[in-house]
Amino acid sequence: MPEAVSSTSSSALREAVRQLWPELQWVKEPGLLRQVEATWVRAFELSPLQPQDLTRIPFTLLIPNCPTTFMEHKRCVVHIARRSAEAMTEFMGNALKIDLDTVVAGAILADVGKLLEYEKRDDRTVQSERGEFLRHPFTGVALAMECGVPDAVCHIIATHAAEGDLVQRTTEATIVHHADFMAYLPFKSAKNLKV
Ligand SMILES: [Fe+2]
């Protein structure tokens, strides 16, 4: 991992991460909660972005003039994933064992690597050189492993996007993958947009 670029202290970043992610309180296992928070803090330490940037920048660079912010998209994915896991447990819990903490932690961390994909240039947010070499599923896993995140959650980060189509996803990873695409694919058609 490269040296840190952020000058903000770790405790200030931890507080900022908690502000960005009210959904962290859904992670019940204290050790996992600490690891998820630490991963986001580490990502900000290495990123040119500040926590407040995530409430402003578009969630993807693949859609021109994307009208939805990073945090709006990411929080929506966590909510979809959690409710989906709950519904599947309610109706199919006899057949499928779903770990809700793993789903929530994986959904919160799925795009953490994007903090290393962006670069600020002339007041614009563009793809970084690292992002061209390493998409966020790869950098996300590197950040999470550095912070002790369990393999089952790293698996979700690794497989949440198209790269994961080559992997047999766990049930938890399948849920997060589909939640992510539910909140992404409609944006690919201009017909679906309100503006
Ligand atoms: Fe992603």
C-alpha cells in the first residue's frame, strides 16, 4: 500500500466515517464493526478524497453526468441488501442460512476501494492511474485484509461486480451483488431518469 495522503487524524476520520454510515450500527459483532470502520478510515488515509466529497461526487464514472451521489447509491445498496436478506430468511430460512452481519458488512465495504480509483484534477473527479490498473474490488479486498476483515466479507467485496461472475458466490455475496446492480442498472437507460 502507498503512503497516506490524508492529513486528517484517524480519530477524526473514524468520526466522519460514522457520520457517513449510520448503517454501521446494524453490524452486531463488535470486532467486525471495528474492522469495517478501520477499513474505511484506512481508505480515506490513502485517498485524495475527503469524507464530505462522498456526499457530492457521482457514484460511478461510467455514466456521464450521473445524478446520484456516491453515498446515496451506497447507502441504498446496503438497505436493499439488508431487507432482501431479511425477506429471504423469513420465507426461505429453513433452506438457506444467511449471516446478516456478513451481508451488511460486505455491502458497506463493497465500494471502499473506489476511494483509490478517484483522483481530483482541476476541480473535477476523474479516474486515477491506479484505478485503471486495479478496479475497486481488488483494492477493496487489499484494504479490508489489511484491517483484518474476515474472508467471507472480503469475498463479497471481491465478487460484488462483474469480476465476480467468474466465481461461485456465497448467498451473502449474491444478495449484495444483486442489490448493487438493482441500484445501478436503471441509470444505464436515460429513459429511467427524472431529469
Ligand atoms: Fe462496485
